[in-house]
Amino acid sequence: MYPISVKGVVETPDGIVLLQNERNEWELPGGRIEDGETPQECLAREIMEELGVAVQVGPLLDSYVFEVIPGKRVFIVTYGCTSNGTFDPVISEEHTSFGVFAPDSLPHPLPAGYRASIDNWTSLRLGA
């Protein structure tokens, strides 16, 4: 059995929000579901904790098993999200930095699954 991590493709007027972790990798914001939470509630809470911003959680984008480090796999579920109001993030201690990137200018290293979720969200938003 794999742990589950719910992640959000957070869209702001300036692009997609990514966080940099302690391994110097870029990732989507999100985390683990707590008892009694829906995946959407979890994601809204995690984004508030990690960035200090409120989001509207939208459609399910993807799900897959991801090998975080050799031998450690996590079941990832991604949702599209939009920021509610002003986007003025305050990063938590869980990450080293954040960035906002155009979907066609994403940084490296960013796992392929996150890139696919961003592509799915961009396609949905553009009606493609």
C-alpha cells in the first residue's frame, strides 16, 4: 500500500505555482489527507499551510504512482486550482522557495507526472 499525496496545479494570473523542496526539486503544493477530510479539503488546507493563500479546488486532473526516491513510492492525485483573491504567498518551513512559471517555461528538475498534470490543467483551461 502506498501513501497518498494530493497535489494542486495552482494557477495565478502570472502562471503556475511550484515549490522547491529540500532535495532542490520543484513540486506542486499539497500533502497528505487527514482523518475526516476530503481530498479537496486536504488540498485547500495544505496550500494554505504551505503558501498562506486560499484556493478554489477544481477538477481532478490525474493520478499515478510516483517514486519519490529509490524504493519510496507515493500515490499522487492532482487537481486544478485557482487562487482566491490576491496572490501574496508566504512560504512555510516545508520548502526552500517558490516560483510562478508559465506552463511553457517550467523549471528543472520537475517530475514528469507534475508536468503532465500542468499540461492537463492548461488544456482544460484553454478548452482544448
